[in-house]
Amino acid sequence: MAIAVPKLEDIIPLVGATAGMLLAFVFPAIIDTLTFGPELVESVRKDPSQRPQLYLRFARNGALVLLGIFGLIAGFQSNIRGLLASKE
């Protein structure tokens, strides 16, 4: 493996930041929306008083996705800068 990727220690943080943000923030929020969203929409159709719960859940999941994407971009940028700085 060391022959295939000679600077593996430089690549691991890049993969970790990317996968970590996706697994910790983005994917759970998307899965929650896809799993429970249709049920909540249906329950709001039957009982409109549950509308705030629906909006709160979608807002929370949207905020988690945005936070995860921000962290992914920040981590990716930081690791790329570190890679470029280590080459100099």
C-alpha cells in the first residue's frame, strides 16, 4: 500500500474531514428527512396543528446539512492548504 500511495499520511486527514462531515451531519439529516418526512407531511394533512413540528424538523435537518457542508468545505480547504504548505 505504501508503494501505491507514497504520502498516505497526507491524504488521511483529507479523507477524514470529508467523510467525517458527511457521516456526522449530512447523511443523518437527509436520511431522517427521507424516512420521517412523508409521515409528518401526512400527519399535517390530517391535523394541521402539527405544522410547527414539521417545519421545526425540516429546519433542523436543513441546518445540519448546511453545517455539515460548511465543515466539509472548511476541512477540505484547510487540508489542501496544509498539503500545499508541506510541499514547499
